[in-house]
Amino acid sequence: MSTTKVEQRERDILGVSAIRPDGAAKVTGDFSFTSDMNAENMLWGATLRSPHPYARIVSIDTSRALALPGVHCVITADDVPGKPTYGLISSDQPVFARDYVRYMGEPVAALAADHPETCRRALALIDIEYEVLKPLTNAEDAIAGSFPPIHPDGNIIRHQRIVRGDQSATGPIIVEGEYEIGMQDQAFLGLEAALAIPDSHGKGVELHVATQWLHEDLGQISACLDLPPQNVRLILGGVGGAFGAREDISLQVHCCLLALKAGRPIKMQYGREESFFGHVHRHPAKIFMRHYAQSDGRIIKIEARFVFDGGAYTSTSPAVLINGITHTQGPYKCDNATVDGWAIRTNNPPCGAMRGFGVVQACFAHESQMDKIATAAGLSAVDVRLINAMETGDTLITGQAMESIAPVARCIIETDHIPLPAPLAANAHELLLPGGSGLTASASHIVRGVGWGVSMKNLMYSEGFDDFATARCSIKEGVVYLKFATSEVGQGFVTLAPQIARSVLGLDDVVVEPIDTQIGSAGSTSASRQTWMSGGAVDGACRLVREQIFQHVGKQNNIDPLRLVIEGTDIIDQIGTFRIAVREAIDGLSISETFEHHHKPTEELDENGQGNCHTAFAFVAHRAVVDVDPELGLVKVVQIATAQDVGRVLNPLSALGQIEGGIAQGLGLAVMEEIVIQDGKVRNPSFTDYLLPTTLDAPDVVAKMIEEYEPQAPLGAKGIGEPPCISVTPAIVAAIRDAIAKDLHRIPVRPQDICL
Amino acid sequence: MIVAKNLEAALFALREHDDARVIQGGTDLMVEINFNHLKPTTMVSLRHIPELRTITRPDSNTISIGSGVPYSQLEIEPVASVLPALAQASRTVGSPQIRAAGSLGGNLGTCSPAGDTLPVMFALDANIHLQSADSQRTVSIHQFMTGVKRNVKRQDEIITAVDFPIIDGWQGYSKVGVRNAMVISVASACLVADHESGDVRLALGSVGPTIIRCRETEQWLKDNTSLTRNSVISPDIAREFGARASRECSPIDDHRSTAQYRRHAISILAARLLQKAYA
Ligand SMILES: Cc1cc2nc3c(=O)[nH]c(=O)nc-3n(C[C@H](O)[C@H](O)[C@H](O)COP(=O)(O)OP(=O)(O)OC[C@H]3O[C@@H](n4cnc5c(N)ncnc54)[C@H](O)[C@@H]3O)c2cc1C
């Protein structure tokens, strides 16, 4: 990782490395995460989960658990007063399983007791008789129709084709491959937690929760509780990372139900093992791709088939599928395509959102293919990508015009200009070689490889969804107050929002009000969208306030308000000499404005996968240098060079943090992170066996920000959260292939894939 | 929880409470307790017993390491130059936090085939000192470990120290895991080349129910070479040594790796260690 010095800053406005308001507290351990919250008279809640991937529930008997001293209530599907199911796209997931359990870890009951230990003992006293069934674990069986439906909605979650251009087009170069992507976990450090406090009359509840989207949770929770939405208040608790795993409901409804039933505050928190069962994961996928290209390497046509294993419930699988197949071409020009995409229901753990959202899977396939085209055309990895690089104005395989700034070639060229690391020294320290502290190699055993990955990623929600964001800006006694429901999951919106206000208003004292549902929705903290969407809303609200300040100052000083602008912390007359400090000018003023930011409308895809379904796009290039021990199959990623299309850098430190973090996550998927499933059962639900990169695995990151102002973005800045983790994975795999001259078509690459 | 201030107090407590468990660093025991696999009603903490935290030289050929000495002290001097393999094995254990708490006594108490210091004890023919309120015995590591997480220690006994011979020669430890630090071993090997006797000893971890001493491979090497301090190992010898070692292990498939890979990794580790020993 790079070392960053925080420079002296005069004012924390846009463009400077303002530091996180909660940074010191997080580093020292003082920050209060949701799991640190307590309430007077509180009880603990806990969940009973299915040990089977697929089984019929014959009977549930809670009497022994209820009889245990300290237990206050036990709830099952019978105790859900409202809608029995929830879900982000399709409401097909039961709050508690009633007739069938469809994945290992599915909630069957919950209970409240006076102590976590009482909860644990009581869970063991709930008697459930299961009739164990043979699970559907292979998505192809579902597509073939050879497995009876495991859910009333059937085994096919969504099927979508893309058919564009000349279907018979072919070319002198034909390359193909079958690619496989394993199931990655978001592995946030702050585990699921919530504290529900019932109203005294039992008709409402206040839920403190770590989530990505307060308002979406609110809608789903209130429907299940059968309470009017205004009787359910959500307040964001301290969130320790999300990466997509907090988009779906996990413990929210259970916690509220227990609180309402017990009439006392309930705290629930998952441990690491339960967390692996409590949230959705990245979709494992199988992708076939065939590229036809001119002999000079130009892509003529792509044929592809995607199979995403969605697991037992829908979650966001339909959207993940669309993201995957619409990114088949990657950041390259392509006129002709035939793509067949499936999202399948199985008895594997449910999958949904994770950083990169379908594009990660597509990118591993298309980037592996680009290298095959390069080999066939006799081109370098860089040249094959440059010759095909997409530009603004190109038409995508969905027929949509690329309206975003698309500096693909520049990302590649600037990455290429980053110096390579020094060659491996013969006396290199063994700790820094593949194998690390295991001291398995010396430098003579190591081969170095270089690989490339380039990606395109859609920003914001797609397919006609209006994921707007709301913000309010108020000024009172010289202080700016910002109010929004934007989930701060660690990405830094609580740093950015005040920067925006300071820049727009010329005032330095900015207070972020509590993040809750006492204002309109901000949409989800996902899809790389909050800087654009909530940033746009904060910017819009601040501008409305500024407008009023200018009106006020103009009237008082007899100047046309249109001539007034902010310069630093002053208001000045652009064509005169008038100047007044903003603080002074607003003396006694009290203004409050709310603004909703909407992105341009998008459309659904038609049956041929045609339509303007995406809002905007961002691009990035990665070059990986990897040391490989070919005999043991161990790797060490030495350096990642990257140039990322960011539109405009609003906070350099924060941007670099996203880039380095994303690269670590993409590295994890490339070489170690996988939830191992066998017959529908998770084999490694712990950090002992689900491995995340450590400091000795993390590479040097050399990052270059490509700043080409995006006119469609309210602040000129594109979302930067997802791109860093997308093409770094294929770049690392390509570097390993380069080192060992062997095809690798599955991620994560395991030692035995390299050396056996 | 009984916090013993000296060995006698701890041994007495163990005799009085026949369900008592001792706890040293707690890096294994607390995991078991938190996952509810163990529910000890009495715990005897050894952390404040100075005798268990000493490193001594009972004679010029032996170094005796107290069972409570944490890994963070075994990684560094004065242990590192006397027992480099133990220092290397200790460095691979967990994270700095785990190494500050975890101990040899705990590694032996748990007796997992993946325990990183155990192959070092097997290759060096270490002796384990066990003491109870009314007896004392010394057991060779080869007798001590009897299976996966099984050993001959009685409930009322405390592991007080481990004796390692000080050899004139080379020793090294290598461990394969799927990441570069803080990982449970998928396969590991400790090789000791005793220059005085010309013997080479090899012990393997994570590839069988106990640590495996490769006696046949060791004998083959002895029969086919006459090693001295200045010998050089040919690639062919190294390869054959590795291949033979891999035939002596009996690894399994699990979620961490496959038997085939483990066997292969052993052949590479053993060959490399042998070449390194005579480089
Ligand atoms: C995150 C993590 C990573 C780890 N990584 C590794 C690794 O890489 N390699 C590895 O080998 N291990 C690893 N471990 C396991 C553990 O750290 C080691 O086995 C360590 O040596 C245990 O020592 P301890 O002092 O903490 O033992 P404790 O947990 O205190 O005790 C373990 C067992 O030994 C018994 N015991 C302890 N001391 C004595 C004694 N003096 N006499 C008799 N019985 C005794 C206890 O009763 C108990 O049964 C890891 C553990 C964790 C939590």
C-alpha cells in the first residue's frame, strides 16, 4: 500500500483531503458501532437457523425453549403479523421458513431472553422435525428443467437475451473459454447488529441498524410488521463496512418483531459464523464466451452464455444478471452480439449485491478473452485493448449510446506509463516472496508475470429505476446543518457532504444531522452512486440556500443577485468591488431548503436485450505484477498499477482509500477468497478458513486518477467505489498465466490450479 | 478461574478439581469455549507462573523452553540462533496478537496435526516434561502425540517445559498456506541436518493424523549419500528425497486443500529444505 501524508489544509472544501470526522474514533476504538449500543431494560434476540440446505418442516415445538427461565418469547412464521415475506426485487424470502427451508442457515425461529447465553441454550431447546430433501445445487439442472421447483416462483429467477447486429458475423480469429467464478463474501468487519426499541403503546418501533438503505428497509420491515411506515423509524447505527451485504434484510424484521412482542428493547448481533449465513454473497457464475475478431485484433462479434447461481431467494439476482450480460463487451467496441443470461434459484446460499455487482464476473471472462485475442493476433495485452477501446458516442450491445466520458484509452496508456517495480532481487527477503512467512521459497524458485485488466462499470441503478436522493441544507446562527438518509458505511459521505457545503456556501461550520428516516430517501449506498446522487442532493440543497443568501445580500446592498458569487468565505460582486464575509452576510438569517436529485431516466430491456438501461459508466485499467512459485502454486502480488476514470477528485485521500481497498478485495477474489460449498452446505464459515488478504498479501498500489469532468454528474465526479475491485482480478490472473504459461479459467486461482 | 501464582498452586488445583482445564494464552481454549465445544467449570490460569516462562540450558547440549513462553519470544534471540526452525515456525503462527499470547504448552495441549511447532519437536526429538501434584515424567514427543488432537497427558498434569537438543548443523521450517501470513498450514515440513552425525531428520505437519517423521526417507538418504557439512545436494537427490517423503505422508481432502496437492507440496518442501540445508 502507499504511504500517504495528510497535507496541511486551510479549508476542508472539495478537492482537498479532508479527513474523516470519525477517523480518530475508529482508529482508537472509541467509535460506537451498532453492536456497541445498549438500552435500558434490554433483552437479547437470537435466531434459529436451518442446518439443512433443503428440507420440509414437519413440526416446530417451542415449548421447551419457552419454559427455560429467562426466555421471554419465541417467534416463528406464525407470529409475523404482516407480509410473511420480503425481498428487494421480488418478495419471495420468508421472514421465517414455514413449510420448507431452502438453504442452510435459513431462519426458522427467533427468541428473546435476558442474556446471550440464555438465548443460545434456548435455541437448542426448540424442537424442529425436518424431512430432509435432496437439494438442487447445480444451476444447469434448473435450466434443463430436470429438477422440480424448490419454490412456488419456480427455479428460474430470470432469463434475458441480448441479440444485436449481424448474427452470422464471424472472423478470422475465434477464441473461446468457459470461465468460473467462486462465491465471494463481502466480509465486512462490523457484523450485523440492530437495536429495536418498541413504543410504549406497542404500535410502533424505533430500529437502530447497520444498513445500506434505510428507506428500503423501512418499506420491507413495516410491511412485515403490518405497521404504517410512519410508525417505524430507522436510525443508522455505526456501520463497519457493507460492500453489498447490507442491502437485503437480515435481522431487521426479527429484531422488531421480538421487541414488539416482548415490549422491551431487543438487541441482536451476529457472530462471524452466523454472519456468513445471515447475508447474501457474490454470485458464483459460469460464463462461456466466444469472440470473433479481425486478424488485427478488432472485435467483430461476441457470443456468450452466463449462468448466475442466485441461491434460494431472489434478492437482487435479476439486476445482477442484467449488469453481467450488458457488460459482456467490457470497455470495448462491439457491434454484434448474442448473449444468453440466466439467474437461477438453487438450494445454495442466497446471492445478491456485492461491490461490482455482476460486472466482476463478466469482466473476468471478457478480460481473459482479450488476452486470447491478443495471442491470436500477435498483439500485446496493451495494444489489443487500445485497438478496441470504447469511446464516448459508441453504441453498446444494448443499443444504448455511451454518453458518459469514456477515457478508456487514456486509462490504459496512463497505467502503462507507471514504472514497473524493480526486478526481484536474488537476495530478496523470503517474507516478501510467495509463501510469505511460511518461508517456502527463495528467489530462484520464483517467476514473475505481468497481466492486464480493463473494465467498464455502470453507475447508479438501471432498468427504469428512479433511485433518487434527498438532502436538506439549513443555516442557523452561522452554522450549516445537513440532513440526509445516506448510509455511511465507511465510504466517507460524512466527510464529503460537509466539503460540498463549504465549497458552495463559503461557510466552514457544518454539522451532519443524525442519519435516519426523518427525511426522504437517499437511495442505497451501493452502485457507486452516493457521491453522484446524495452528493448531487446536498449540492442542490446548498445551492438553493445560497440562492436565498444572494437574494438577501443583493436586496440589502442594491446589487443584482445574479452578479454575486462565493469566493472562499466571502460573497463578492463579480463586476464590482462589493465584498462581504458570508458569515457576516447571513447574520440573523435562518434558511432551510430540501432538494431531490434524480438521474436521467433509464429504460427496461426488451426481449432482445435492447434499451437504454444504464445511467452512466466509469472505466479503469489495472496492470498486475505477480511473483509466482510455479512448483508450489503460491503467489505474491507485487504491484498493482492503475489509472481510474474518476471524473473529478473531490477528496484525494478518500479516493485513494477506495482504490486501495477495492484492489485488496479484487485480489482476494483472484487468489484466496471463496465460500466453499458442498451439497449446499457451507464448509468454511469463519475467518480461519475464509481467507482475506493480509498485509503480506497486499501489493504496492500506484494509482493515477484520470480527471475528465463528467458533465452529467452534479459535481463532475463519477462514482469510484466499485471499479477498483473489478478488473484487478483478471489482471492478477493474467499475470499468473503469464508467469507459468498455463490457462487458468477459474477464480479464485488455487495453488493446485497453478502447480498440478 | 483459579489464577495460580506458582506451579505448586496450579498442580494442587488440578488435583482438587478433576474437571479443571489449564489455560495459558487461551488462543485455542477460548475459541473452543466461545464455540461452545467445551464447557469447563474450573479453569486454572498458568499465565502468572514465572517458572513456566523461563528459557534455560540444563546442560550444554540442551535448551529447555518453558511451556508458557509466548511465540513472540521464540521468534527472537536468544532462541532464534539456537533453534532457528522453532523461531521460523513461531513466526508463522497467527498474527502478532496470537503470537503474544500463544505458547508451546498450548500447541502441545491442543496437539493438532497443523500445530506449527510440533514438526520442529518431531524433527529434533524433543522431550516433554509433564508434572502432576505427585509425579513427574519426561516423554519423548514421539510418544506424546497419539492422534488428531490427542496426547498422553493426563488431566492432572501440566506440561512444564520442552527440551530441545542443541545441534551442530542446520534446521529449517517451511509451511504452505493459501495466503502469505496468518494461515493454518496446508502442509508443513521441518528438516534438521545434524552435521556431527551426518543424519538428516524430516518431520511433516498437516498431512496425517499425527506429525509424520519420515524415517524411511531419512534412511534412504543415509544409505545413498554420505553427508558432511560441505556436501552439496544434487537436484536428483533432492527430488527423490522429496518424492519419498511425500509417499510417507497420508493427507486428506478437506475444504482447505486436496490430498493430491498436500502430497505434492511435501515433495517440493522436503526437496527445497534439503538443498537449503547444504547450500
Ligand atoms: C487467529 C488464530 C490463529 C492461529 N494460528 C495458528 C497457527 O498459525 N499455527 C498454530 O500452530 N496454531 C495457531 N493457532 C492456535 C493456537 O494459537 C496455538 O495452538 C497456541 O500454541 C495455543 O497456545 P495457548 O497458550 O494459547 O493455549 P491455550 O488456548 O491456553 O490452551 C490450549 C490447550 O492446551 C492446554 N494447555 C495449555 N497450556 C498447557 C500446559 N502448560 N500444560 C498442559 N496443558 C496445557 C489447554 O488446557 C488447552 O487444552 C491460532 C489460533 C488463533 C485464534
